[in-house]
Amino acid sequence: MNVGSEPKSTIWLNRFAWFTAFATLLLICSGGMVTSKGVGLAVPDWPTTFGYNMFLFPASKWIGGILFEHTHRLIASTVGFLTIILAVWLWLVDPRRWVRILGVAAVGAVILQGVLGGLRVTMLKDEIGIFHACLAQAFFGLVVIIALVTSRSWRAPAAVAGRAKSLRGVALTTTVFIYLQLALGATMRHQHRDLAITDFPTAYGQWIPDTSAAAIAKINAARDTIAMSDVSAAQIWLQMAHRFDAVLVAIGVIWFFVSAHREKISPLRGLSTAWLIGVLVQLTLGAWTILSNKAADVATAHVALGAALLGLGAIICAFCFRQNETPSEFSASRRAKSDPVIA
């Protein structure tokens, strides 16, 4: 038996893991569309759909906001089933205990995510919706990590380990800022209100907005003339925090890009380039979201790319913190289980 060859079961496991990650990203897009269109309560009951088993709900009734909310539930159920299959597959095929634990953690996270989604409907609390959105992003990052560590590139000799120690802090800090950015965005979206700041890059004509009582009264008077809901100082500063964190994310990604190319660390150079391009597109989408008055398709694309940037950050952090194991834990375990080589 050629121990250097890769079993087909491992190849298909990795493909299935990436498919699950893609399905999760699609789920995040679906959830973003539901929130952007304000149709989260188009279906008022859970786990049923207007009294039907959700899988038996007649397609003829998938109209208006019900289409988006019901589709989101079906995609969520699909991701749940995929995650369970992935965890079982990992347990049967992958010899690394820590990878199998990641699979079990993914199952726990997706169950909790489903419960939070249901409670958001039944309890009518926006705070639950915020936690629901934040957990979705964390779950996506977890599935991406599982897909990475079951890939051929991860099992190859760790050329990155050791050399990337100087980049660990930048990679981790930037990824944390991306997650914070997603949490701030989720908080704004789940307030179900109009944009708190209607212009960009300034805020009501100023770089630092005036949020005194007199200024807020003047702002709300102007918003009333264009049929927009009133805004508070806290909501304005929440959006300003979102903008400020975007600047920190951009600085971190640029810093990592320059450092990775200066150190000539592969594959971090390619990943850093993708990260930088993604952030530039994300900044453009953020500005477009404001200038389009939070158009649903633009806002959803903004959410989806934010999730992709978090996943990319998780991959980069995994490579930076990876321990150099030669032979790798996976290869060593597989050799121990393989048949003796017959001369």
C-alpha cells in the first residue's frame, strides 16, 4: 500500500466539508435578505409554517415575504443535516481527535442556531436576532476551519509554521475586528429601522457628527421630510463605530498583506492578496449600502462578503498558528492503521 496516496474517502470528506461551508454561506445570504427586507416575521409560527410541517408547506403559498422566510428555514434545515453528516463522517474517517471534536462542536452550534432562530420568532426579541446572526458567522468560520484541516494543503509539510509567528498577532487581531464589524452590522440591521446616517463618507455633513439634543432634533426634523424614522444619538454612534472598525480592519489587512509579501511566506501571500481585494470590495459595498438607502440586494452582498472575509481570516489564522508537525499527525495515524507494505 502506498502510504503517500490519499484515500478517496478523505478526498470526498474534504469536498463535502467545503460544500457544507458553501451552504452555510448561502444560509447567511438568505438570512441577510430576510433581515434587509424586514420579513423575519412573515411566518409567525415555529417550528411549523402556518401550522404545516415546514417541509410540507405548499409551494403555492410561497409568496411575498413568506418566500424569503420559508426558504431561509429550509436552507437552515439543510445545513443542519449536512453538519450532522459531516460530524459523523469525521468521526468515522479522521483519526485526529481534535478534528472530530470540531465536528461535534459544529453540531452543537447548528442546533443552538436553530433554537435561537425559532425563539426570535416566538419571543419577538431583536436581541435574540443579534445573537442568532453573530452565531451564524462563528459557525461559518468553524465549518471553514474543518474544511481547511481536512484538505490536502493542510496535511502537506507545514512550510508556514514557525516563519509566520511574527504575523500571528496581526492576523488574529484583524480577524477579531472583522467579527466585531459583523456583530455591529447585525445590531444595526436587527433594529429594523432606516439608516441612522444617510450620507457617506461624512455623517450629516461632518466627519464627527454633532449628537447634542438640538442637533438630533434638527436631524429628525429633516428626516421627517423624507419619511424616514427618527434616530437617536446612540444609533448614530453605533453606525460611526461600524465605520471606525471598518478603518481598523482595512489597516490590519493592509499590514498583513505587506508583511506576508515582505516575508515571502507561501501560501500566506496569496491569501493576503485575496483578503485585501475582498476588503476593498467590502468598503465599496458598505458605501453603496448607504448611498442606495440600504437596498436589500446590496446590503445582503455586504453581509455575504463580510462572512467570506471572516472565513478567510480564520484560514489565515489557522495557518499562522499551525504547529510544524513532520510527519503530520494525520499521516502518522494513517500509517499506523495501514497494511504493511508487501515487497
